[in-house]
Amino acid sequence: MLFALCSLLCFSVALASDEEIRNIYRAFPLRVIDGDTFIARIEIWSGIFITPQIRLRDVDAPELPPNSRCANEARMAKKAKDRLRVLIGKGVILRDVARRNDRYGRVLTNVIIDRPLRGSKGSLVGRSVTKVLLREGMVLAYAGGERAKSRWCS
């Protein structure tokens, strides 16, 4: 009986379309790596958690030392990292998680602000972290491949 139930469940999941599979997750940030990457605890199933590196989709942040190309890029990288820390706070929503990780093993996803930010003039709840960082000039739009020449060093 248990085997039949497990088989039915696996078969049902195999037949489900992408739209039917849950692709929205609550994430609890643990540590910010840089201006476009952080580590979070995510409940992927009832009582089952993972702790991956999360990479914001479609942006590139300035590089922290020793990878920064100039002093200004290093300064901007710290500002972007600090701003990401504030925006993600104690919890975010991950939406449209990529099926495959990037070449560094990070989970690519859209990150949505889930809680009011302390000291914020207006509510950013429900806003895309990527869009906020782009609007504030903390990151550049990025479609993959080679990094463009650093605009922070020009």
C-alpha cells in the first residue's frame, strides 16, 4: 500500500507542468557574500531545509577586494553589499527559481522584499531587490557571459 502511494505521488509530480510545481519560497538570510549573493535558509518542503548561496538574477555587483579593479570599485562593492544586507533583512521571498544553478553552484532567482525595512521612508514590501539595486545604481544589468568593463573604474 505504501509503495503504491509513493509510486502515485512520484508519477503525479512527474506529470505536473512547470506552473503546477511550487516555485515560490520563503528564505531567511544568514550571511551576505557580496552585492548580488547571499546565503539563506530555505524550507523546500515541510520540515526540509537547504542552505544554498542565492544569486540575484540579471545583475552584476561591483567586485570586492581582491577582485576589484580599482579603489572606487572596492568602495562601491562594500556599499552594494551593505545595501543588499538591509534590503533582504530577516526574510525574503524567492520567486522564479532557475532550474539549474550557475557555474559557481549558486541558485539564481528573483528576490522579493518580504518585510518593512527599518528607517525606510516608503514601503518596499513586494518590490524586487534587483530593481531597487538597479535604480539606486548599486549594480549593473547582466545577461550572463563576460563581465563588461567596470563602469566603477572609468
